[in-house]
Amino acid sequence: MTIDTQSLRPLFTEWARIMEANKTVLTELDSVVGDGDLGLTMSDGFAAAARYAQQSDERDVGRFFYMAGKVMASAVPSTMGTLMASGLMQAGKSFKGREVLGFTDAGALFQAWYDGVQQRGKAQPGEKTFLDGMAPALVALHASDEPQTAARKALLLAQQGVQQTTGMLAKHGRAAIHGERSRAFVDPGAMVAQLLIQGYFNFVQAMCPSDGL
């Protein structure tokens, strides 16, 4: 099955829906270690990206992702908004010139997102950030499993990654101010990564009702 930019619209819509549905969760997590605006930032940022996706007639997948990132960056010019936008824009660079993707490109998509965030934020795995939710999921997404199987495994691994941020020492942002106390908290950025994978899993479920189709 091939996926063009029109087929990607539901993915952006699902990301926006999930961020809105989890706005309170993200706000509560961020209120413990940050300034409590993450829920609003993610819901507004992904809503803006989804509006772009619905209205765009762009056929180049790379430019489609890149412009969605640009729109997000303008809508939510905060630290996390900029990081998420950087991930989308890096995905755009990776797919420049392509008009279709396959589910086998999921690893490349989320790897590019991970790389864009890492390059902008200068973090490393294990430092209690978005990367710690996304890195485990990449293992499953790079595998050659059927789309549903890969997405299901990726979601499970992302969830485990989020839980494992409890115990990590925060080295970036406001969370780092808490020092050793930061080990007691789940990282809200890692939760954003889990929600991205959840959105992708839901998208795959809708596009491929059963493995092998």
C-alpha cells in the first residue's frame, strides 16, 4: 500500500486529536517539572499542522512534512514547539522529492523526527527527554514486521520508554533545576513521543485493518 500526501491527512488529524485529548495529562506532567504549558503547546501546535495538512495541495511528501513543521513552529514558538517542528522539518528533508511512501518508511520517518529533535535540542538518550520515549519505538519501526505488528510493538516500547524515564536524572530545561528530585518524575517530553506513536498506531489500524493487507 502506498501513501501520498492526501493519505497522510488522517495521520495529522489523529495527532491533533490525541494531543488535544491528552492536553490535561501533558499539562499535569509538565507542571511538576516545567512551566505547565506543554499541553497547550502540543494541542495548538499539532492542530496548526493538521489544518495545514487538510488544506495543502502539495504532492511532494518531503515538502508536505517540512511545511507542516514550519506552520507548527510559527504557531507555537516555545522550546518544545520548536523541537517538534524541527522533527517534522527533518522528516521533510529526508523525503524530499518523493510523492509516495510505504509503511516500511515509518522507521525513516520517526528516525528523522528523532534526529531533528536531537540536533536542535542537543540531548542524548538517557537524559530524560523526548528521545527516551522515541528511541525504543524506533527499534520496532525499523524492523521488517507487518505494519500493524510493527506499530503495536513500537507503541509498547514507547510506553516502556516513558516509564523508564522515572529514575533518570534530567539534564535539560526546567526539569534539570530539580536535580536529584527529577528522578522521581515521568518526563513529559517522552510522553509526547508516546502520543506520536499512539497516533501512528491508530492511523495504521485505520489504513490496514489486519496484517498482510
